[in-house]
Amino acid sequence: MAELKVLISRQDVAKRVAELGEQITKDFAGQSVIFVGVLKGAAIFLADLARQVQLDSTFDFIGVSSYGNRPSPANELRSGWDSTGEVRLLKDVDQSIKEKNIILVEDILDTGLTMTYLKKMLLARQPRSLKVAALLDKPSRRKLPLEGDYVGFKIPDEFVVGYGLDYAEKYRNLPDICVVPRE
Ligand code: 5GP
């Protein structure tokens, strides 16, 4: 595979995550929040973001997969992954979220299908508030109108890995966010 190119350095990620944490701390002053991470890509972002938030908080995780045939990694890289929009819940949160402040933490907003599904499902449980924190956003790929509330970086339509994001389950542990060149 061609060499990875750094798109966003670990220093820039850390700086931006600190800013997002400060914003969340201000927005929820005097309240508590539950960070709900979308497995597995959001695990590293959640860990760093939560440590930049000075509020009472707890963690939870949710697992999803899309119906339809996920292409091979090489094809996913070439043309992105256009799921059918039907999302299957693999792991639900462990607690009731009624009347709680929920911050859904996602690695990247792409077509918006996954987040739209998750927001609808969780809003039906009547949380006090529901916000979306996403490290990355590829607005040009959107199929459903969805805006993140706390977005780290808007990026062009490139396939990225690192800082939790994978290519065939690899590269999640890279400290920088890197582009996998489309050959
Ligand atoms: P959406 O439902 O918004 O299309 O899907 C978002 C999911 O697609 C992300 O959580 C992530 O798993 C995957 N995804 C989208 N773009 C990328 C990318 O550039 N790199 C990686 N590694 N995964 C991506």
C-alpha cells in the first residue's frame, strides 16, 4: 500500500480536542453528562475529549454495523462506503438515558446515515439533551442533513486512518490522522 500522509498532526488534534472540551464544559456548566462512544473508532477521541471536560461525567458505548455488503477495504478506499442506511445495533448502552445529558461521540461524520439513525433511536428515550461530538466531518459526502454540535475538523473527501480510525482494523493506534492515498 502507498505511504500514509499526515493530514492532521497529533499536536493539532490535541489542541482542537482541548478547545472542544472547554466548549462542552461551558455549555453544561453545573450539570453532568454521559459520553456515549460509537465503537470502535471513537474510543480514542472519547478518552481524550472526556479528560478535557471539567464536569461530572460517565462513559457508555454503543456498537453498530450497517446492513448491506461492506466492500473490500480496497474498494472502500476507492469509492467510500455507501451503506444502505439501515443500521443494526450490535451493542446498546448499559443504562437508561431518560432525562440525562448525552454526548454521542463519533470518529467521523460521512454520509450521516449512522448518526441520523442513532440520534433518532436515542431521542425516542427522552434524554434531557442529545449532542453530537465528531472529531472529523466530511460534509461533501452527506446524504442526510446532519450537523455535528462539536466538530473537530472539516476535511475533504479522503479516506483517513489513525487516532481510532481503521483500514481493515489496522492503524487505529496511529497518533496522527493520516490519508490513505487512493491509487
Ligand atoms: P456514515 O453513516 O456517516 O456514512 O458513516 C460513518 C462511519 O463510516 C464512520 O464511523 C467510520 O466508521 C466510517 N468512515 C467514513 N469515512 C471514513 C474514513 O475516511 N476513514 C475511516 N477509517 N472510516 C470512515
